[in-house]
Amino acid sequence: AQKITQTQPGMFVQEKEAVTLDCTYDTSDPSYGLFWYKQPSSGEMIFLIYQGSYDQQNATEGRYSLNFQKARKSANLVISASQLGDSAMYFCAMREGWSNDYKLSFGAGTTVTVRA
Amino acid sequence: GAVVSQHPSRVICKSGTSVKIECRSLDFQATTMFWYRQFPKKSLMLMATSNEGSKATYEQGVEKDKFLINHASLTLSTLTVTSAHPEDSSFYICSARDSSSTSNQPQHFGDGTRLSIL
């Protein structure tokens, strides 16, 4: 079974508007963490935001926020005030357990295109 | 912040050539590094876990003899694509994290290597 599901292959958003990228996950481990990464066309993977399973509040980092709904096993990324430079592929990923040498499970990714 | 350097960024070579890709953690030590392969517009596929001082752990379906991994120090892992063929052409990317940090800290990725086999 897929551990991370991203159902939106591609999205268009108008500059300055907000966009929500969906991510659902599947794990039986009570200790897990969810990461979002951005991959521009140049290929590098840029870490955006992290949410731990025991975190009480939704994570925020500048224009990025994470809508964490634990009971629904979803961790949607919200990008506010979209900019042209936000055009990229976005990946949701999960670590399970507390090991420092954790593996990441990645979703299929969502391509975001910001229109001027 | 933590930086992972990957070299080379692009390789174009003839079929049958062996290609070595380096992944270095510049300001931290990493007992574990990860190697991924990515096809255009697709997700990252984990190939193997590189373990400092011991053998790498390969994911199912990845040929150990084709993709040789060496992790000789706490800051360097190498991936060698042996006798590369056109079907090995892909984007390869490594990741690492500070082994002394807590598990809520992210993996940091190299900039990737675009490998093209003619």
C-alpha cells in the first residue's frame, strides 16, 4: 500500500493567490514525521516544512503552512501569496519511528505552475 | 545550514563506461546517506542506504553489482554505476542528515547528477 498519496498531479495558481497541495499518509506507527520538499526544474530538493505526529500545533514557515489533520491522516501544504518562483514540483514525505537514520517515503509529487 | 554537495552535476558518456558520483556532507557527519533515482516528472525512488564503514542496504530490485556504493568516511558516500548503458540514464540524487541531530530534522539533498549514457 502507498504510504504517501498525493492525488494532484498538477495545479495552476494565479500569482498572489493561495494554493493547497494535498497529502494523505498511511502508517500504524504512532511516531512519525511529515516533510514537504520543493523541487524546481533545476532538480535540487529544498526542504520547506516539517510536522511531527505529536506536535499540537500546525507547522508554519513564512508563506508555508501545514494543515495537519491527524485523525484524517492528512498533511496538506498551503502556500500563501504565490510567487512565480513557487513554480516547481512539490513532494510530501514521511519518516516512521524515532530512528535518527530514518528512510523517507515520498509521494508522487504535485507540479505547481504559478501564472502571472 | 546543513549542506550536501554532490558531484558531478552532469555526466555524458559512452555505453560501457563506469561513472562515479560523490555525495559529501560539508558541515556535518552522516553515518547514513541515501541514494535515489528519479525519472522525469516522477517521484524519487530509493535505491540504497549507504552505511558508513559497512555494506550498503539495497532496495528490492536494485542490482548491487550495477550500482556500487561505498561510504568510507562520515562525510563521503560514492555511487558507481558500472558498465553504464542507455537505460541507466537518469537523475541520481543523494541525501544525508546530521547523525547527531534529532529525528525531526530533515534530510538534506545534494543538487543531483544528470547521467546520460549514449
